[in-house]
Amino acid sequence: MTREEIFAKVAKIVEKHFDVPAEKINDQLNIKKDLNADSISVMEFVLDLEDEFGTEVSDEDAEKIETVGAAVDYIYDKLKK
């Protein structure tokens, strides 16, 4: 799966989960600051990522994912292994 394909899927999750228009979603979008996500919203987002991509994200790694781009890169790296 290419990074672009992963970004498209992550963007759909962000759009649905945080009710953000697709055109506003980019790599620099900060999940906590720009989307006003609290810790519960972030964990739900991570669970959606896990379900979508069939991978597991540790709590430690989830805390490091601050932007949409970081989420995409994390999934991309996990899927390459």
C-alpha cells in the first residue's frame, strides 16, 4: 500500500471521527491542537486506525502520533514490516 493510499484512508477516518471537511485534512494537521481532541478522542481515533489497517498501535506509540502525517507515516512503516 502506498503512502498516498494510507493517507486517503486516514483522512477518511479523521473526516468521520472529528467531523472535519476533507479539504482541510493535510499532513500538518495536529490532532490535539487543530481538532481539539481529548485523550479519549485520540484513543478512539487510534482504535479506528487499528481496525482499518489490521495493525496494533501501542499506547506509547499512540502518544507520539500528534499529526495526521505522523499517523500516516506510522501506519506506512508498520505495514512495510
